Amino acid sequence: MNISAIILTYNEEIHIRRCIENLLSVAEKIFVIDCFSTDATINICKEYKQVHVIQHEWPGNQAEQFNWALNNCPVKTEWILRLDADEYLMPESLQKLKKITADLTPEVNALSFILVRYFLGKRIKHGTGTIRLVRMFRTGKARYENRPMDEHMLVQEGIIKDTDIEFADNNLNNLEWWITKHLNYAKREARILLDQEHRECSPNQELSRHSRNKRRQKNIYARIPLFWRSFFYFCYRYFLRLGFLDGKEGFLWHFLQGWWYRTIVDEKIYSFLKKQK
């Protein structure tokens, strides 16, 4: 297949082998952009002839790192596929990808995949609806928007085709790691929401339809009062969207990601605004 894959890594020895071996049958080359990992990530990558490791210091967010990779990786294939190290294509989607790419018309420049979420080892099926993200595009036709987080792919021209290809986000680290990661995320999320509370952001037309809808929803969320919005969001996901059907793991996912994390974000916004008075 005429596809190169790009994976961003830092200390991903727990995930990288699974991700690479998942892509071997669909990617001609796999470029791993590593931030000088101190674990076995690089040694694992060196076991595979299709994998090319490029070291680059972390610039501060995924969008900048991925766009740097687009500028510096010697990609010669028609298509680029992006996955995180803790992600992989669902087994049945590997064959679907081969068929879909063989039948694409020239005006299609990007493909959106369906996100399959796992949390603490269990697939989360309820609460958030279908999430689509652009994860494959023609070389030279897309870049990430410059945002500290919650970045989406900008497709410069042509059609974004929605597919039924599924990719899994299945992180194997423990809950303590997840909480620490989201405490760091909260600072960047607060910056984004502060901007949206004072200036509604118009969804960029280069985004996919699903990304534009998500951006509009975030604009609405930003106008709801602090702390109440995280509570309402949890209730919406857990009760109205039937998140409770996913058992204990579902409760932890919706409570921690839908309520706790967003309450931490609001606390950072509240503390910032209080200092401005």
C-alpha cells in the first residue's frame, strides 16, 4: 500500500511494539518521531526494517511536533497515516483500509476514522456518541492547526471522506499515570476555554464536518457558568447518553474525564480570573 505512518513517541515501550506490528501490513514505512526516550522505545523500533526513528526535542504540543514531522520526514508515499503510540487500527479495519484506498477518487484528500475508546482495559461504548477524526490524508494536503491541545487536522483542499475504519485508543498505563497526565492537560485546556469565553471561535472550514461540530459544541460549553458546566456534562454523558451501561469502568471514565478533569480546568480558570480583579 502507498502509505507512510507517523508515530510520535516519548517513553512508549509499553505500547510501541503493538502499534508498529499493527501497521506493518498497511504502511510501507513507519516514521517514529521520538523525544529522546529513556526507556526501551528506540531499541524496540530498531527491530523492524520498516521503522525509521528521527529524534526531535518536544516543542510543547502535539500539533507542532507532528507538523515538524511533515516538514522533515522523507515521505515518498501518496498517503500519510497518523497514530499515537497507544493507538492501533482494529483488526477488521486493516482489510477495509486496503479496499477503501484502492477505490478512492482523486478529489478525496483525507479520510476520517471512528475512535474506539478503551479505559482500564474495557471498551467504552456509551456516553459520548460516535467520534470521528481525520487520521489519514494525501501527502502535502493537510496539517494540524496550531493549538496547545484539542488540535484537529486542517485539510487544505479536496474532500474529507468519512469511513467505517475504526482505530482504538487503548492506553495500558495505570490510573495514577492518567490522573497526572490530565492535571497537566488542565492548564492547556484552561487557556483554550479562557479564549473561547471572551471570543467565540469560528470553526475553520478546513476542518472535517465532525471537527467543526465539536468546535461549536465547545463554544456552547464555554458560555455555561464555571463548575456547573462540568456537572451538567457528566450528567449528560452518564445518564442521558447511557454511560452507566459500561459498568464500573464506564463510571470512572465519565466521572474522571467528564466531571473531575473539567472541574480542575474550571478551578484554574477561576483562579486566573480572581487574580485579574
